[in-house]
Amino acid sequence: MGGMDPGVATYTIRIKGRLGDAALSAFPALRSRHEGAETVLIGDLDHAALYGVLSEIEALSLGLVEVRQLTPDRNTTEPEDGDPPR
């Protein structure tokens, strides 16, 4: 399997609350980090896997805040070209 499947994208999924190890074990394919009072899950998912994660979030009665698909050219918050605003 060479290269990334065109149906696969990187997603960030923001959940209310700081999930512990037990809850995070429901999402083995995703990395996690805590940001304030929220947990952010990050990973490469195809559509079926994304819907599976969302279904698991619902089954665990977790509070979904945001789902965001990252684009390859938007993986940083720094401007890539041009001068900074004056």
C-alpha cells in the first residue's frame, strides 16, 4: 500500500471535557491532547472511520464540540507567503 488513500484525510475532533485513559482507549487510531477543558483527537481517517469515531462519541455520551478536516496546505497557523500585516 503505497501513498495515502485519496479518501483519507486528517481530522481534528474536539470533545468537551478532559478524557481519561479509559475513554481514550475507545479511539486507538487517534492521537489526543488536552486543550483547556477539552480533549482534541487527531488522526487520519476515511469516511467510514470518521463516522465510526462519531458513533463511538455518541455511544459514550461525550459532548462533541467540533469536527474539522485539515487540508495539507493548512497544517500551520503561520502565514506562508507575503509580508506580515502592518
